[in-house]
Amino acid sequence: MGKHLKTQVMERLERTCVNFVELPKGGSPCSKGVRYFVPVEGVDWIRGAMDMMKEGRKCKKRIVVRPSRRRKGLHELYTYHFPTSWSAGCVANRELMAEARRQAHAIERDCTRAGLEWRIRFMKNYYSSEPEVKRYSRIFHFAYAIIQQELRSERSQSSEARVQKLEFRFQTSAEEVTFEPIMPHRHRCFLHVRYSYRC
């Protein structure tokens, strides 16, 4: 049995439902550490996490497979590491979405003139939608999309103004990149099997 989680999972898969293949010498994999395989006869595709959740939590990573996007007919197996902290852009994006959600909920419950104006705008969009705005069936979703779009445009304008004033120096250090587990999402494995009946 292999020492690493990825090796153990690959051995389990090879014993049950896949055949690993080597790529031609000229074609390098799109990403380092990605392994390619073909499902056995009778299985069309496999998708999802291949390790147990307990194993993933212990090793701080999950082993995931999916049909390959670039190489038709092959599947790819790769490792997903749990990040300890989110990037500044991700944190800012989540804060923006939370603010848009708060404002949309407030508009949904608002009975004042401002709330009525939002409802009129929503009904107008629902019955004669503009090409740049999607048609939404609920006022919350409509308000959330519009507010989020406005907040993003404000943020991009302010960042453009900042870029004109400042000089950016990019510094990266290996000490800043760390990985620790966050609460992992429950991944499911999907297996599509082709049945054939003989009379």
C-alpha cells in the first residue's frame, strides 16, 4: 500500500474501475501532478472526491477526479488542498456580496417610497426586460444583482483612480503561502454506468 493519500487512492481505483494511461512524450500535462485514466468498460464517467472525508481532514487535502476538459475520452485525477486563508481579492469580493445581500433584504422588506420605486423597477424589468439585465422572478434576486453590479462598478472606478496615483511593487515570499484545513465540503462521487441487456 502506498505511503501518500494520492497513491493509496490511485491503487484503490486501479483495483476497481479505472486504467491509468501515460500521455505521449510530446504532450505534457496541463498541470503538474495530474494523472490521466480511462474508466473500465461499462463505466462512462466518474466525477467527485475519491477519498474518505476522514482521510481528507487528516491529510488536509482531497483527491478529486473529473472528465478531462482538454483531452476527450480521458479523466484526470488531481489533489485539492484546503487553503488556510483567503486572498485579499476573495475577502473583498465576499464582503461586497454580503453588503449587496444586506441591502437587497432591506429593499425586500421596505414599505417606504424607496421600496415602492424598487418594486416598480422590478416589475418593469420582469415584463419588459432590458438586454443587459437578466429577468428575475423575485425582487430580492433582482435587487441583489443590481446592487452587486453597482458596487462592483464603484469599486473598479476607485481602484482605477488608485492605480493612477500609486506604483505597485510585487513582492512574494514563500512564508506567506500556507495551507491548513478549513471545514471541508462534503464531496460526492458520481459514477455513470452503462447497462447492456442481451435477449
